[in-house]
Amino acid sequence: MAGISMPNSNNPIANLFRYSDVIVAAAMLMIVIMMVIPMPPLLLDLLLTFNLTLALLIMLVTMYTTEPLQFSVFPALLLVATLFRLALNVSSTRLILLQGSAGQLIAAFGEFVVGGNPVVGFIIFLILIVIQFMVITRGAERVAEVAARFTLDAMPGKQMSIDADLNAGLISEQEARQRRREVEKEADFYGAMDGASKFVKGDAIAGIIITIINIIGGLIIGMVQRGIPFNSALQTYTLLTVGDGLVSQIPALLISTATGIMVTRAASGANLGSDLVSQVFGRSKVLGIVAAALLLLGLMPGLPRAPFIFLALLTGSLYYLMYQSERAVARAEAVPVKARETKATPENVLSLLPIDPLEIELGYGLIPLGDTDQGGDLLDRIIAIRKQFTLDQGLVVPLVRIRDNLQLKPNQYTIKIKGTQVAGGELIPNYYLAMNPGMVEAEVEGIATVEPVFGLTAYWITEDLKEQAEMAGYTVVDLPTIVATHLTEVIKKYGHELLGRQDVQTLLDTVRESHAAVVSELIPNLMTVGEIQKVLQNLLREGVSIRNMPLILETLADYARTTKETDALTEYVRQALGRAISRQHQIGREVSSVITLDPGLEQMIMDSIKRTEQGTYFALDPAVTNKIIGSLGREVQKMIGQGMPPIVLCSPLVRFYFKRLTERAFPALTVISYNELEPDTEINALGMVAV
């Protein structure tokens, strides 16, 4: 975590205590000896003063701590301080009972602080105990327990987040190890704080018991052994005991407060004082209301006016200062844009950098399509589209942002992928689009146009002609359907571009919950997230579903040891998904008609494949490429003329390269390899592509 300070050789305090381990060990031994060996009153005064100083130091350090791990030694220090305070209690009790005196500090607290009245002192002591035990200690104990539980529950998620950043290449292996150590230290700290808070609670209980024992024991020793009258014994031993209790409990109260501050502070980049001032006194309206309320209370009859009016003036002054500051900020923000451009900083424009993966822009005339208050159901249709793509393709389509764009024509819409327009069209509000599927000869009365998604001949018709057009054989759709259909086709075409590394990591995290073994085997030893992304993009590019992620990852784990080429790994995955691919294109249920490749052409393509250190590509003569495209075009037209979808069947070694060769001329052409067919599939070759 940022802000963790480490020991520095330039620190004079650290240089002074070079042998701090020996010093701490000796101090712990002395604490134990204090419980056994009597000490002179002067030394006891010095140690009691040191105890008060240590408690004050600990509390101030916690106030200036911004993150828990900056004071990670606090739980152990809390135990040492508690043990030290109990040792002082034992030493002071020994002196009180043996000599009837325990040094000047305890006597001063007994005489001066409580006015020599043992009853008043005992009551003040009890009040301190109640405050420490019932309020601060119990609250800190509960907060520490909850913080420890939540921190431990959040550890797996934090570890997975670190692994995700590592696999995505955002951090190095050393940074990942450092983050893991910090997560473990944070969990250990809160766990230790949960246990350390029990020491504070036990210390408060021990304080009450020690005080009662001192009073009773002092009365018995004074009256029985020394023959002191009851009143004198009560006065002497009670005052000393109460003084001892106050001297011990004030440092205990400071350390309990420090414990509460440490476990209740939320994540912040500033110390406690800065946070208090900025968050409590950061709103002028609140201060103004408080000042007015105090002034009204001060003017009411029967209430003391001086304190209320004094605080009202003080709060009102703070309100005036805050109000003037806010007005100055507002005036600075109201400066004309040209005047501010010269002072622009990177922080002013960083919010403009993010680009939406997928967005629809509407002209102002089409805004009702996306406004549910005006009856538009485009949002509901988009939700259905995203769900359907998840089920069919296994692709989690990112959120689609719909926004208006006044630069468009009123009835125009555009679809953008990562900020770049890839599709669009123009609609006519309150009209329906009647499309001719190719079998309608009669024309319908309307405005002739071209359907924006598939380029079909169409007409804009009014609602009263809708039924007539449907009876004539036209396909009639409303405006939201046009936009939704266009969006669907765009996602089909560019879905592979929408799959980013973070999306792949999310898919891997989901699979890890049920198939942890294959994910752990594959990542990061065999493949990176980026390489898996390329394989999945290759599949989506040809419309192959990636929903069966466990099978895809198992196949990659099988073959990633033999090759690192993502194109070759894609073919292995396609073969593993062969049954699904064949059924998707209606192959295997009956005799299937396909187009095959001439063996000589396949050999020519294989000979043209070039493998280099930078990757694999194939170099084919442009004249030969044109002949291949021409031959393929003739065969495709034959199959379309017979009412069958064109499917090319070829060798698995050339399938990928033939698809890349022809996808510009025939983007919707399906190319399947022999290894993707089921063994009992019957094939009918209707044509052959040859040169």
C-alpha cells in the first residue's frame, strides 16, 4: 500500500537505537522483574511519568496515521503497554501496602487532583473506568472484530484482482508479490487488533479489582498491623489507591482511545485532524444554520445568554469565511472558457478520455425511441439482445450507451464501435417500414426507400396500411425493431472487437469457480490472457460460440505445449467444437451439400504459407487469388440459386487461410474443415473451387 514507511538508515532515531531488539528484550525482562522486586518511590514516579508519555505518544501517532499498515506494530505495542501498566500497578500496590506511601506523583493525584477527598476521587476513578470499559473499549473491540472478519472475507477477491492484473500484464511479478504481501499483512493486522482489543478490556477489569484490593488490604494492614484508627486508615489508603488508579487509568484511557481511532478510521489520504476539519466544517450552509440556532437559543428567556451568543458569533464567523471562500471558487469557475484554456491541466480533460465500447446516437427526432416515458422500448430490446448473445455466442456484450447527437439529422441514427461509426440509417417517425423479402410483386403505397440493415427494397408506410402490406407479403417492422436489428447485425459482425482482455479475465474468473484446475494449468504457465483473447476473437469472427469455455480452455491446455500460434490453436478448438459448428450450419442431420476445394489448390495454398519469427502468413500471386475468387463466386451463385446456403469444405491445414483469403469478397461464407464434421456425416459435393 502507498504510504508504508520502512526503516531508514538516515533516520537519527533509528541510528540511535541500532540495537533496538536487545533494548526491547531487556525492557520486557525489566517489566517482569518489576512485578517481583520492590522499587524506590523516585523510580516509580519516573516510570509512571514515562507510562503517561508513552500513552500520549501512541494516541498522537494513531491520529497522524492514514493507513493501518503504517502503524502495524500497534497490536504488539498495545500488549507491551498493558503489561507495563499492570507491572506499575503491582509495584505501586506493594509500596502503598508496605510503606503507606507510593511516591510524589500518586500522592499529588490523590491530594491535588481530587482535592484530598477520597469519595470524590473514587467516584472520578469509577467514571473513568466506565468510560473506558463500557464505551471506548467495548466499541473498539466490536469494530476490530467486524473489521477482521470483513478483511478476511475480502482476501480471496483481492488475491484474484492481483492475479487478474498480473495476467493482463498491468503489473509485474514483483509488484504482484508485493501486493499479496500487503494484503496478507493487512489481514494479519486486523486479526491481531481483534485479539489486542481484548487486552484493553481485561486491563479495565483488572483496574477495578486492583483498586478494591488496595482499599480493603490497606484498611486491614493499617488497622490490624499498624494500629491506625479506621478514619485515618481510610483517608490514607483510599487516597493513595485512588491516586494510583488515576495515574494508571489516564494512560489506559489514552491507549483505549488510540485503539478506537485505529480501528474506526476509514481509508483516507490525510490524517485525522485534516479529515475532521475538511469534512465537518466543509459546508457553509451547515455552519450558518448552527449559528442561527445558537442565536435563537441565546435569546430565549431563562437560558444563559453568554455561552450561546459567544458560540453563535464564533460559528457565524466560520460561516462567513466559508461563504466567501465558496463564492471565490464559484467566480473562478465562471471565468470564460477562453480565459481558462490557458490554465488547463491534464486533470481537467482526463474525464473526456474514456470511450464507450458500443453506443447508439440518435437525432433529436428519434429521441422518443429511447425514452421510456414517451413509450420507447428500445432499451428493453437492447437488454434482450445482450441476453440472447450471451446465450447464443457466449459473448457478454458491453453496456450500450444511448445518447442524443444534435449534429445528426433529426431522423438519423448511428451505431459506433469504440468511438468509430460503423453503421447508421435514417428513419421517419410515426411510419412503418415494409420490406420486400423478394417474393412480392405488388407494390404498396408509400415512400420508396432502401432498408438500412440488409439493403432490401422497402417502403415507408403509415399505420393504416400496415395490415394491407402484411397481407401482400411484405415484412412490416416498427422503428425500434429496425434499430435493434441493425444493432444485432453490427454485434455479429464486430463482436470479436468488443471482446477485450478484461472481458476475457471476467470469463476466466467465472470458469475458475467450477473448473479451477484447467484455468490454473493454462494461466499463466502455458498462455497469457492476451493469447486466449486472440483465440476467442478468431472464433467469434466466424460466428462460433464461445459459451463452452471449459472445453475451449481444456483444448488450449492440451495443445498449447506444442504450438504458440494462436491461429493453429484456433483450429484445434474448432475441431473440439466440431459437433456444435456442424449443427449450427445444419450439417450432419441429413445429406449436406457443400463446395469442395481442388486438391491442387489446397496444395498451392499450403505451399504459400510462410512461417517467420514474427508469425505465419501466406503469399499468393494476386492473379491466382483473383482466379480463386472468381471460381468460388460461380460455385456460390449455383448454391444460392438452388436455395442452399453456401458452405465450403476443405482440409484443416488450409481452412483458416482460405477463410482469410476470401472473407473480403464473401464475408458471410462458411468454411468448415473435414475434422469439424461428425464421423457419420454424409456429404454431397455440388461444386469444386479450382484454378
